[in-house]
Amino acid sequence: MPSKKPATHTPPAALPDGIEIFRAGSHLDDAGVTHHFSEADLDGMATSYDPALREAPLTVGHPQDNLPAYGWVKGVARTAAGVLAITPHQVEPQFAEMVLAGRFKKRSASFYPPQAPNNPTPGKWYLRHVAFLGAQPPAIAGLKDIQFSEVDAGGAVCFSETVTANPSTPQETLSMTEAEIKALQDKLAAEEKARAVAEANAQVAEGKAKAAEDQAASFAEKARADRKASFVSFAEAQVQAGRLQPKDKDMAAATLDALADAQPVEFAEGDATRKVSPAQWLQDLITSAKPAVSFGEFAPGKTGAQAQHGVAKGKSDAEVDQAAQTYMRQHKVDYAEALTAVTASFTS
């Protein structure tokens, strides 16, 4: 029989590190103002960025409020080629899949100018967000393509895309139509809601399963305690009936408890086949045995009908036992009560 291939786990889509977003030079922003950026300016952008101070989101287009965020910029650095690049993290897998599929072929950076009132580092340029764009090409060309890699049995597979970047002041510049952006946001929001509902349902199901498991364990513990108590009661009754010595009571109860979990045994009994548990077999064996105490030789001062000296005088132990067994079956009482009744009848 051919063996089945083991199931493989596909990791969620993610964006790579080192995505280039900006380069030194003179650039025209969306308001038509030209800004000159030196390599020293890029170094300042990289060193001043602090996600703990203000974390730049990954967005679609250039929303004024920087929302919604489909990922975040963990770090900013200037590459050996003198280009500003980012390290993304916490990227929505669905968004990463769309980028991988070529839905966003461009990207653009938005900065807080040094004099902007909301700039967390006044006097320096600070990254505001990184926008992924669609049809509208940004103003800066020549940034290195994003390299996406997936590892499979055959090695690395790379997906290259033509990408550029554009600096801008915090003004809204949409590369997609409002309807397209709305549809994308609705899709991601619906997927996030579905995931939250699924996680909540899983937690509820897990809670119910744990409660059921605890209840079953509680029932099983109570059943074991009740069973042990019944064996102790049985052993005490057999001591009263004279079939067990008092010193054997605890051992008999413990043995019955140990045998209670054993599988039933099937054996032939005459022409029939009988199936009985070992614990029940031992109980039957004990109750069918003759009493180990002589009914006619009790010393004065003992309590109970058996302790009445001479009450069964003239009757053998076997006769007393047989009479007690018969009385017990007829009147549905335990052996001790039957013994009291028959010994009393022998003296009447």
C-alpha cells in the first residue's frame, strides 16, 4: 500500500524585510513644493524613527488619519546603496497575499515635515506612513524591486514587482477609487470579524469541553467512592454473618475494590455459559460459604442473638446456617437478621 505524504503546513503570507521606500535627491511633493534630501537627511530619518514613540502604519493610499493599518513599520534604515528601507511586521496575512498577487504594484512614503505640529521629533523629518498604491504611479523611480520568497521542496521562488516611491506631506492622495478602497476595507474587516467570531466560538467550545470533562471526572470519582463504600458495607455484613473474620474485613473490601475494574470472565456452568465480573464472583463465593463461627458455642456477655449461650443448642452449625439462608431468601433480609430470627425460633 503506498504511504501517504505527510501534510505540510503553509505559513501565512508575509512581507520581506528591507523594502525600499525613499532615496536622496530633489523631490516634488503632492502640493507642488520641491524638497531636497541628502544622504545625511536619510540617515536622520532612519535614526530618528522610534516605533515606541510613534509607529508608522502600512496603508492603502495616503489616508489623512493613517487608518486603517494593515501592518506596521518595525524599523527604518539606510542601505549600502543609500536608499531608505523599512522592516515591516504584524502585517495582515490577507493584505500580504494581495501584495504578493500584484494588487499593489507601487508604494510611497509619507513624512511629517520638521515644522509639522504633530511631528514627534520636531526639527527632523519623521516617517508618517508607507502607502501601497495601485494605478497611480508616484514621482520617484528606480527603487529596487521587492523580492518575495517562498521555500518549497524545489527551493526558492521569487516574485518581482516594479516599484517606486514618493515623499509627500500629510495630504490625501488616493491611487485607487473610493469604491475600490471601500471594498478592500470591507473585505479585510469582514475577514477580521469572521476570525474573531471563530476564535470566540472555539473558546466557548473549549470551555464546554473542559466543563464536561470536569463533570465526568467528578461523577467517576463519586462512583468509585460509592463502590468502595458498598464493598466495605458488604465486608462488615459478612463479618456479622460469621463468614469473615474481623481481621479480614479490610483486606476483603480492598480486594473487591481492586477487582472491580477487571474485565468480566466467561466460563461454563453446567450446560450454560456464565459471564461474571471477578468482584461479583468473589462476593458470591463469600456469601455462599458456611459461617466460620460456631453458633452453639458463644460465650456469655456477647451482644446479639448469636451471643445467647445455648440458643441453638441441639442444632448443628449446618442446620443453623441452612435455616438462616432459607429465612434470608424468603424474607429478603440480610444474613445477620435472618440468623437472629432463626436462633430465636429454635428457643421458642
